[in-house]
Amino acid sequence: MNTDNQWVDSAQHFQKILAENFQKAVAAFVPGGAPSAPGMTGMMMQAMPATEAMAAVHLDPAKLLELQQDYLKEATELWNASLNPGSAPSLSGDRRFASEAWASNPMSQFAAAAYLLNAKAMTHLADAVEADDKTRARVRFAVEQWLAATAPTNFLALNPEAQKKALDTKGQSLAQGLQNLVHDMGQGHVSMTDERVFEVGRNVATTEGAVVFENEFFQLIEYKPLTPKVYERPFLLVPPCINKFYILDLQPENSLIRYLVEQGHRTFVLSWRNPDQSMQDKTWDDYIEHAAIKAISVTREISGAKDINALGFCVGGTILGTALAVLAARGEKPVHSATFLTAMLDFADTGVLDIFIDEQAVRFREMQMGQGGLLKGHDLASTFSFLRPNELVWNYVVGNYLKGETPPPFDLLYWNSDSTNLPGPFYAWYLRHMYLENNLIKPGKLTVCGQKIDLGRIDMPVYIYGSREDHIVPIEGAYASTQLLPGKKRFVMGASGHIAGVINPPAKKKRSYWTNDKLPASHAQWFKGAQEHPGSWWTDWSAWLKPQAGKLLPAPKGYGSRAHKPIEPAPGRYVKARA
């Protein structure tokens, strides 16, 4: 009985600590010098506004009492299970605790189970907060960051798997982990893959081609045809400027660029320059006029085609859509059809990124860099990584530093670590007019390159793709473009996320995609009538693109034209510049 009383006292003590930790997690976003959540980068803390609403987080007393009672009940069950050798506490299938080392050590097993119980309770507390949706989302995000950072796996003294490896290797794993830490501090980011294995132009971005134009914003790459004839309308890809283009050309077997070339399309790609201080004053208008519109113009000049087909991926889709609206306002139509891959034109639903955006946060960015400056690539990359902290941050902290492991080679993660800078004025304008005020969908609201723009004037065939589990461009945000553009449209949804859903070559025979010829007002309505197909959406897109491409002509024997002679082999030097 005395033991039971001691356990109740202990459980109540743990409950008090739990409440304090919840307050600390929420306090990460409250003004007044409160502590930050562990693992939060300076970029995230600046972007995450600390509003008065965050400081006034309330819980319904009845709901709080219910959560407390549930917690005490489950804590008591956990304690009883830990006292019974034949009734080990469950670790709920959490991959962080999957190793036998956790199950074979009663103390470690109890620590992991207690952490999972506390994590569950703190998550329920976050969900029970009485506030508007945005504040609740911020609280939930804060709690998730705190829980990810404070997991027992992240500490050598609490991680039996790392301890066992240290004993088995006679300390060598700890020495190697220290070397890994020093190395990563030097390069400015946590290693997600063995970056020594890869080199742009040698074993990634290897599709044969040549740079045929360049200015201070981009290089234009033309690829060597792989078919005796090519379609008369060339194809231009506009990748996101917040990443490098070779996500579309990682390896020959998963290269979207190579796939286009194999289908008979004369293919060009815009390779963004990685901005340095010389570009710190460049604006959204500059990127539209001197990059997207210029690339369209040069592609037409080289090919001699009246018009072209174009694709915009992620932010590249927003840039392409803006450029098409500017051209339409000028009475020009140099693009016959457009493809938008996981791109947003309507920013009403921005998913988890919405927690970073409000008037205070945007005004801070405008004051900080709206008139000049650079948003460092590693800051932006860290922010995106912390959207999935367990998978993209702490997993590598544990492996690299506590276990002394070198992560295996993975081309996608190499690309993910190859970050790019952004000009401050470009970034601040984008935040306000897209994410905060959603002005792109308002006819005549924005003046870009001297033109009042209206997406309703982009009248052309359009293919719109969204990924079902995309946490950067939510599927609802991708689908919203179907309600904005007046031309004939096709919407397709693929499985998986922002990158894995897009880079899904047919030969892999992986995942699936959904189609529905009808385009009702919402994605939920569209999905009710959608049909699932096994495999890659690339084949559906290829079938759609073929009628847009025109007749077949003999493939060109060289790159560029008299006015635009080859400058250097693909992938060019711009893509090789590191942030």
C-alpha cells in the first residue's frame, strides 16, 4: 500500500513536470525571452511569430481534468507493467525504439515507454487548447518540436543502442561520432547522406546536353535528342529557385528530363544561379522578366517554334504562372500548354507552412531584407527539415554522432543538402503577396513587370499534378489551380509526398495515381469520383502532352543556334555553385 502511495505521489510529480514541459514548449513562441524549443533554428524562431494569442493559451478545466485522470491511469498501468517481469511496457511500434537493445534493458524500456506516454499526453494537451485554428496549429508544432528534441534516443546516457555500440567497438563509435560532429559543424548542416559519393555532372545531373544561354539569373540547358525525330514544340522546364534543377535529373533511371527526351520532346531546362551578394537586391519582377520570360523567349528563338510547352515545379510553378499572366497582359501567347507540378497559384491553403506566416513575421522579413540582403540556403533547408524533425533531423543526429555511423549514399538526400540562397527582396515580396495576402488570385491586384495581372487570362491547356501526402504544397492547394485557370484542364493526384510523388518513373512500377475528368469545386469532391491506377503518373502526363507537342520533325544535329551558341556542357557551372 505504501508503494502504491509512493507511486501516486511520483505520478503526480511526473504530471507536474509534464505540465511544465508543455508550458516550455509553448513558451518557445511567446515574447519576453522565454526559452526556445530544443532544435529550433534561428530561422524558424524568426519566422514563427510570437503573438499575443500565443501568450494566452487556455485549456478547458473539464477537459484538463479528463486528461489528467487519463494520464494518471495510464501512468499507473505503466508502473505496474514495469514491476511485472512478464508484462513489459509497450513501445507502440515506434521505430526509434525498435532495436532489441531497448527491449532487453528494463530501465531503457521503461524510459522509452514513459517518454511515449508523456508525448501522448502533451499532444492531447496541445489538441485541447482553446484557441483559433492557427494558434492551435502553432502550439501543436511547438510541442512536436519539443518532443522530437527531448526523446531519450537523442542522449547517449539514455540510449542503450548507442551505449552497446560504444562497448562493442571499444569506444571507436564515439570517436567517429565526434569526428562526424566536427565535420558537420564545418559544413554547416547535419549530413543526411555520404556527400563524398556524389558529384554534380559526374553521377547526378548526367543527361547529355549543353548550356546555350546565360545571364546573371540562369543558364538555359538544351538536351541532346535521343530519338531521330522530335516534336515541333520544344519543352521548357522551370524548376524551383529554392532548390537546384537536378532533382529532375538525378540518375538516368529516375530522370524526368531524360524521360521527356526519350519521348521525343526537344527539352530545355532553366538552371537557376545560386545568388550571392551581387544579387541581394533582385526582386520578384526580375525573376519573372529576366528569367522565366527570357527563358521562354530564348527557347523559341533557338527552336524557331511559334510557341512552346512549359512546366513549372513547386515555386517554379508559381513563377511560371506569374510569367504567363504577365505575357497575357501584354497580349502575347508564346506558351501553348502548361504543366504545374506540386505548385500553388492559390495560397488559401498552405498547410503546415501557414504557422510561420502572419503580418508580424512578414513585416520582420521586409525590415530585415526587403531592400537588400540574402536568405541563406541552409536556413531555408533547416526550416523544411524541421517540418519532419524525427525523420530529417534527429534520426541523423543519433546515427552520425551517438553511433558514429556514416549515412548511406542517397542521391535524393544529396540534392536535399545542396541548398540555394534567395535574394531578400524577392523572398519578402513572395511572402507578403503569396503566402500572407494571396494576391495572385485577385484579378488586377498585383502589378508585375509593369502589368496588372489576371490568372483568368491564361487560356491554354493545363495539366495539374498534386501529391496526396505533400506537406509543402497540400493537395488541396495544388487542386485549387483547377478553379482559377480558364483553359481545358486535367488534374492528377499521385501517391506519396512533395518529391517522392513527383519522381516516380514508370519502370519502377511503384505507387499509384488517381484521375477524374470532372473538376468540382473541392479536392474532396474530386477524390470521391476519382479512379486509382497502379504505377506512375508520368505515363498519363505523356499521353496528355503528346497532342500538345505538334508534328514530328528531324532532330537537330547540334545545340543552340547561330545567335545562341553552346557555352559549356550540361549541367553547366551555375548548378555547381554551393551556398
